[in-house]
Amino acid sequence: MKRTITLLTIAIALLTAGGLEAKPISVVADEETYKSVVMPFLSTYCTSCHGAKKSKGDVTLNEISADLAKGKDIDLWNSVLNQLVLSEMPPAKEKKQPTASEINKVVDWINAELNKSGNVASLYHKLESPNYGNLVNHQKLFSGEIKTKPFSPARLWRMSEKVFDNVKSSYGVDVTHIRQPFLLDDKKGIRDYANLLFADSAVVDVLMANAGYCVDQLMKKDQTIRDLATKSPTPEQLRTAVSRHFKRVVFRDPTPDEIDKYLRLYQGSHKEGGNAEALRLILMAVMLHPESVYRLEIGLGGEDSSGRRMLSPTELAYSIAYALTDSRPDSTLVLAAESGKLKTKDDVHEQVSRMLADESIDKPRILRFFQEFFGYNQAHKIFKDENRSGGFYYYGENYPRIYERDADFFVMNILEKDKHVFRQLLLSDEYFILNRQTFRNTVFDFYERNKLLIDNKNIPEKKAKELLKSLGLKNWKELNLKYYLHEFDRNFSGSAEEIKNMANAVRTDQPKSTSKEISQAMHPLYSKMPMVYDLGDGEQNFLLPQPYKRPNRAGMLTHPAWLIAYSLNDHTDPIRRGKWVRERLLAGVVLDVPITVDATIPVDHHKTLRERLSITEKQECWRCHEQMNPLGHPFEVYDDFGRYRTEEALDKLPKVNDKYPSKPVNATGAITGTGEKGLDGEVKDALELIKKLAHSDRVRQSMIRHVFRYYMGRNEMLSDSVTLMAADKAYLESGGSFKALLVSLLTSDSFLYRKTL
């Protein structure tokens, strides 16, 4: 019973440590404040458009009730709060504008009254959600008018699933049966937000099961632990054992106070459960330590005049490591923290720059940002009918995963050059196609040119380097990072025997072909796959070096992986494609679909999808759809497999002369509502749309906002304006370097400082 109570106590402690949420602090307000502050504000800035004589948008504020406890105008006050906090009202075109002080007083009053009435402002929940980051006014963020010193809210940030997979190897046991407690929902977009992740009951259940399993294994296999369990250990022996286990799990030495707490827990449990059970309990308690679940970002450094606290050296070491890697701090970071060389912005700059420059440090979070931002890594979830593809969409082999890996290679190639990264991601026509085949063909070609040496198992160092160079590798450790290989190829290390075996396997697949034909051809299983890139049989040469330059293509938004990810099972999805462009590239806001709306597209097999979508142009629909459709329609020049087209096949109708009836594709569209000179306007197709987007300041800044969210684990606030503008400047002055952008963000006040709200 004692043990059960203790474990429940530990579990509850974890649950209640689930994050420090940023909540607005409000002054205590009353009717006097309403009369002296709020009413004059509404009369001066609002009621000329929303009053008795005129009520734009059917909003009337001249008789709004100040008694929120009655709930009469709760929704209306929430709407006013939204407009003021997000700087949407009064409109920018109005000459008479309130000061920041005037707005803050009204916002404080609304917050206070909402809290008094038991109604928390809905706005703040939205502002914390990844789906609503764009609610913060884009123009204000990059205008330079906001001088507030940036910070992030003090918080606990739950460990990511990737970090856990690496950390568990240090537990000292067979990790095969350790379950993953930190799974995230596998949806498109940036998901690792600190305020949304906490150790709920399901997570704690898995953590406790893992702790029990690990400790049981240690008590069987660790001689020191086993001896302690069978004898009566001295306090010093317990201290040593707990310290060793703590260091392994929490990755730091325990404080004397922490050790004393574990010993008191042991003593209390020993009386009822005996030595072995008490030892098991304290070792489990160590594994449930909050720092084994959360990264602490409280701000344990000194406080400045703005009430901000800088992260301590230890906090910074973890924050830097987890920003770039899926691992705990490396020895250099740990040493810097312990020796007082991780206390200043310059210190952080040195460590971030070091890690970015060191190619031996695996930094998977960089590529993962682009996977999550573009969402192309979700293509494999869209099921397609193989017969409709013309023979290249073989789902059993899961071609979409291969396209996703091709897209990874596309991104990595641009990151390696690190110049004008965002623009190149939108404009580059250099594509990497089925790199597992190019790998095998390149090895085959190398064998054919060096048969005598390889057959005699004599490969000079110069020749070995030649093979690495032809594959674009510095060493064999990079192989699985750059190539999406079959399992039986993943341990390839360039030995003579491996080269010969692979060459023989490639030849076996195509016994009647010449060596030149084999080195350029594709395995029969994949022979039709390049059709998705509009590559005919006569154009294929799957021998490195790649990339292929493809016509009618421009960047990631015309890559098959992205086009498939934003399609449906049997047709394209211009609405979601347009929504993606509006939200990710134009920093726009698309309203939620009302639950009363029937979003079904009418079926008419004689019409194109665009013709059927004309139903969304009705007045009640167009308010939202005008934000999406004109941006999505240009992509209709690509079908739902990502193939370029000028005609849309009506493939639900019977074939005529062995071909489906078709209609010309109408890919015209428009960019609207940005206010940026040279950006708004009509476009004839996706390529013209993308060209405009790629040269836009707003698009570049919108992408930087998403980089900020990914690395800060939260949405930006208006107080992050200084950070975002500095990041934009660093990116531009470096010639579009993503590394320079990261250095700017990871040395910014938003990254370095915390503040309790």
C-alpha cells in the first residue's frame, strides 16, 4: 500500500508539472473604469462605424453591456478584445488611432471582467495554438514600431519522442521493451509546442511501466544494484547507487538535498516493504524525476530591469542541444556550462556556430523543420488507385515514401549550398529522382570500370575515395542520411565484396542489357515511376550525378511529394493547396469552417473539379474561399499524382478510343489582400504564382515566422518583433543563409530570456 501511495504521489507531481502557461495578468476593474476609460475609448474610436447610425458588419457597440457577469455581450466583448489585441481595429486607414496605452487599459479591463464573470478570453487559447499563429499582425511584427524587449514565457517543455529514443540508451538496460511515452499526433505542420505538451495520465502510465521494467532489469543484471538488494546497504552505498543512477537518467549530479529525499523515501518504504522493495522504489522515483520528462526553461539566471530572467548555463546547454539535435548536450556544451562559458549572448553564439559548422554532429531537426513546414512527408498517407496512375504508382512498394525521400534530397542540396535558401526552395528546378536507384547504378558503374581491382579485392585508397565522391559522400556514415535505401543496402561500406555483390544483383535484374544500359536504367519494379516527374523512358539516365532539371517545375510546390500530400484519393485539392499558400507563405488567416456548412463538392462526371468548385463562389462561402481558391487553382496544371498536364481527364466517364474524355485545364488564379506592391495580381498558372511568391518580402518573413515557431516551441507575440526583424536582417545580409538565420534566432532575447506572466 505504501509503495502504491508513493508512486501515485510521484505521478501526481509529474501531472501538475505540466507546463507554465502564459496567462494575461489583469487589473481589478469596475464600472467606474468602464465609464472613465472604456466608454470614451469606444465613443472616440469605434462607434462612428459600429454605433446607432452605422453598424458595419452588423456590430453595434454604443449599447454594449458592461455587466459581463450576466453574459449578455460576452461574445461581443471577446470580439472587441480580439480586434484590439491583434491590431485589427480601428482600421489602419483611419486617421484617428488610439495610443498603445489607451488600448492596454481597455484590454486590461476586458480581461478582468471576463475573469470575474468566469469566462476566460477565448483569444488566448487560440494564440497558443499552432493553427492560429498568424492572428498576430504581420505588418506590426516587421514595422519596427514595437520596441518591447523580447522573451519567452517561463515553462517546462516536455521531452520529444526523438530525444527519448536517444536518451533511453543511457539507462543501462536492454531498451527493446521500453515503450515510447511521448508520441505526437502525426499531422501536417509544426507540432512540438511547449504549452501543448505535458505528462497526462496516459504518459505517466507508460513512464511508470518503463521505470518498473528498467529497475527490474537493473536489479537482475547490475551487480552493484543486485548486491544492494540482497544485503543491508549503508547510507553511503545508497548515496553512491542513487547518484550513479541519477546521473544516467537525469544527466547531471543530484544535489545533496535530492539525495536526502531519496534516502528518506528509502527509509520510509523499508519499514513496510523491506530492503529490495525500498531500493526498487527509489530507483523508480529517479526515473520519474521531472527532468527526465521535461526540459526546464524557467530562467534561473539573473533578473533584468524588465523582469526577464536569462536561462542559466545548464538550461542553455539543453535548449541549444534540443534546438539542433535529438540528443542531450554534448561534452563541449556541458563543459562550457560548468566552466562559466555559457552565460552571455556571445557564449551562446560561439556554441551555436560551432555545432552548425561541425558536420560530425547530427542535426536532424533542421531537415525536419522543412518536412513539417511543407508537409510533403505526409504524401505516403494519401492512398491512390494504381490503375489510374498508368502503372507507376505502386502502393505495395509505397512510392510516395520514395518521393518524400527525393524531396528530402532536394531540400538538403539547397541547404548544403546555403544561399537564398527560401527562394531556391520555391524556384529551383533541380530534382533528385529515386536516389536508391542512382546509388545502385553508380556502384555498378564503378565496378564495371574497376573490375580487375575489385575482383582481386584490391581497392586503393584513391579509388575508394573516387566512389565516395561519385556518390556525393564524405564517408560511409553519410550513406543512409543521403539515400533512401532498401534494408539490405543500408550497411554498405564500400568493400570489394559488397561492390561486386551489388553489381551482380543489378545485372541479374536486367540480364539482356548492356553495361551502359544497365548503369542508366531503372530496376523493372520502378521503370514507370519517373513518369511522375514527366520523364519518358528515353530521358532516363539513373547514373549520378543528379539532379535533373525538369521543365514546368519550380521548387517544392511542384514536387510530386508536396502535390500528392495536398491531394485527395482520386483528385487534386485546390482548396487545401490554396489554404497552405495563404497561411504558410502569405501569413494570412483563413476562418474555421462553420459547423453548419455542408462542404460536400457536387458530383458531376462531365465537369472538371474547378467547374464543380464554383459552388464555393456563392456569397455565403466566398468570404473564406476567396482566400484559398485563387491560390489553389493555379496548381491544377498538375494532377493528383503530381504530373504536369494541360487537359483534365474525366476518368469517371467511359473511355473513347481507349482514352478518357478530357477538358482543358483552367489554371488562372490570383494573389489578393497582401498589400505588397508587385505581389497582388492575377497569375496564369502555378509557375507564375510561385515566381511572384519567391521574390516577396512578405513570403520570406512568413517563412521566418514559422522557423521561429519551430525553434521556440510557441507562436510569436508582438513583443518578439525585435527578434524577428533581426532574424530577417541576418538572413538578408548573409545572402539568404539558413544557418545565419538560425544563429540569429538562437542568440535572440526570445531564446535566451524567460518571464513569468
